[in-house]
Amino acid sequence: MQPSAHSGLAVAATPAQLAVVDAALARLRDLPGALLPIFHAIQDELGFVPTDSLPRIAEALNLSRAEVHGVLTFYHDFRTSPPAPTVVKLCRAEACQAVGCRSLEAHLHQAHGAAMGSTTHCGALTLEPVYCLGNCALGPSALVDGKLVARLTTQRLDAIVAAAKQKAAAPGGRS
Ligand code: FES
């Protein structure tokens, strides 16, 4: 994993979400290096790691709150707020930079309001960075809801945003 660039606003956890955190702690706290597996388990279930769960994680692992917060915010893979229904992870590594990934990032920001680590104005799509997807020869590359997309263009990005809006508007599109 690479250092964090995520900048979403933290939201308060619900009792149900804190129950997910407690279950992850009960299951994984005795593993060596348990903190990262616990963060992954929570994010797999909730889509993010609630920051107000950090005190109980720190207490369970006998770590300081600052240590736990530092690890959470160091890795870009961890979110502290729920993502939009569609998540685009745009590759920022060297080979994709050479074929224009930065201009795609700028397009998403200018045309749709999603700076890296944030969500489009419409609330349908969250943009996150990733550093090499092993698809360098076919860049710019991205993962769209976990599916690899090659030779990305601004036109294809616009189509992905349009599909994300449809998905968000569909029944059950937003959690
Ligand atoms: S540099 Fe983007 S997929 Fe490798």
C-alpha cells in the first residue's frame, strides 16, 4: 500500500457500525500485527473505518490513539468516510503518468468536481489513487469498482460518471 491521499470528512459511527468494529476486534486482535487486518476487515464490511472507533481499537490493541490514527491515515487504501456507490481508482504511477493519467485526473476535477481522494459534485463517484495495476502497457489504467479499465480517455471517464449517476439513482444505489 502507498501513503494516504484520502481527504474525505469523517462521519460519526452508528451503533451497528461500532458492532462491526467490535466483531473485528474480537476476531483478529490476537494476530501478530493485528492493526492492518482489523482495518481491512472493518473497511471490507463498512466501506470505511469510522474515526470514532479508533479509541476502542487503540484500547483493545494496547496502542496509543495517535499510533492507530497515524497508521489509518498513512495508507491511502483506508477511508474515513463512506465512498460513493462507484469507486474509481486511477493509476498515478510512472507509466500511466507518461500517457496522460494526470490530465484524466484534472478532467474529473474540472468537469465533475472530484479531486483525488474526493467525490464528484453529484455524489455518485469517488476518485482514489492507486500506484500501478500491472497494466502499464495499456495505460492510462484504472479500477472501476474493482474492474480493470485500460486505455482510459476523458470520453470513457465521462461515460463512467454517467453510469455512476444511473447506479446512484437506482433503488438501493446509495447505502
Ligand atoms: S503504471 Fe499504471 S498500471 Fe502500471
